[in-house]
Amino acid sequence: MKIAVCIKQVPARDAVLRLNAESTWVRETDVSFEINEPDIYALEEALRLREKRGGEVAVCTLGPERAAQALKEALAKGADRAWHLDDPAFQNLDAYATARVLAAAVARENPDLVLTGLQADDDGFAQTGVILAEMLGWPHATIIMEIQASEKALKVKRELEAGWFQWIEMPLPAVLTIQSGINKPRYATLKGILAAKNKPLQKLGFEGLGLAPEAVSLRQKISKIYAPPKSGKTEFLEGASKEIARKLVEKLKNEARVI
């Protein structure tokens, strides 16, 4: 089974974020970067499927030069090869244009299965994987918590609301967006880190993908980012104990909505 995994490099979850002078993004010089958390689970699931079914796992990312480190980490964990979509034309793309670029790269590989994380930790759109499936013309399923694969089909478990789950069957090739917690991701071993240095890491740009100019014409612009204002007030409840308890329960239920 040939599996492609789309990953994204995002600011580290424990990083202290400071805004740039224009308040349009964080100061990237002040933070460290890592693989997007749901993408780590997608990579692990791909590696486990390869161990069961055979084949190969290729990882792909769209991002600046620093994003190559995410690919090297994926290779160290066991991916077979990687390709890096890096070009000035790919900057500030919206989810639709990003999916078009990824689709062009994936189509070159013709995999049996594409895995992505459910959403990115930085923007949280949860759109790119679904749009990618539409661009490829493949069936897709989201919020995946378990995968059972055969030669030509999949049976997957989706997480729904209120603790419900749904099992569905779908043909291959397909696109799945993976939920965090589906598995326990592995760490890169010293052997894996050394082996990663000899694994293929291909860099592709706009011209190499054969894209038309309109494919990257849709861009997003962040006008302003700001922290929500802090506000709070103190309210004293008076009266008998039973009356105070009744008022407190009412406020916790109807105003704070914690019970």
C-alpha cells in the first residue's frame, strides 16, 4: 500500500507567542516550530498500516525552508521519503489554493491512500484535507479514530458528537483526516535519525508541479490578531444560606454554564 501523509509545521504548543509589529502574526524569530499534533497521529497511523500491509509512506509539506525540518523528523520516525513544496508563489495561500497545490503533488505520486491531520493547530480551519479529496476526485472521511484496510477498500471509525461513533466502508484510493488520540505516536530512534540522512527529500516549486497561475491566485490576508480583553467582576450574594445556595446554582447553570 502506497500512503501519502500531508503534514504542516506550526509554532510549538508550549511556545510563548508574541505578535509582530503589525499585529498580523506571531514573531517567528521568537518561537520554535514542530509538526502539527494531528499530523503526528496521521503519520503514525500510516506507519502502522505499512507495517501491516507493506508498501511505503511518503510525507509532504507545503511551507518555507524551515518546514524541511518537519519532513526530516517524519523520515527519522520511519517515513520512506519526502517532498517539500517550497516556492514564493505558495506564500499566504488560503485552504482552497493550498489544497490545489497539494493535489498536484499527490497526483504525481498516485498513492492508494492520503492521510492528513484533522486540522492545523495554528489556524484550525479543518478544510484542507476535505478540499484535497475533492480536487483529487476521491472519497473521503473525517475525524477518523480507527482504520481497517484491505487491498481495495477501507473500513473506518469516525468520531461524532456526544460520544457517538460511526463505522463506514469506502473504496480506495481515498483521503482521511485523522483525529488526535487514534494511536500512540512513536519517537524517532537514533537509528532512525541516522537513516533519515540518506532518505530522499525532494523539493518542488510552482513550475515543477505544472500548475496554472490561477491555481495559486487565492490568498488569505490576516488583518489583525489580538488577545481577547480580560474582564471580570465580583458579585456578593446575600440572604439566608438556602437562598444563597439557590442563587449560586442558578448563576452557575444559566450564566457560567458549568453545570
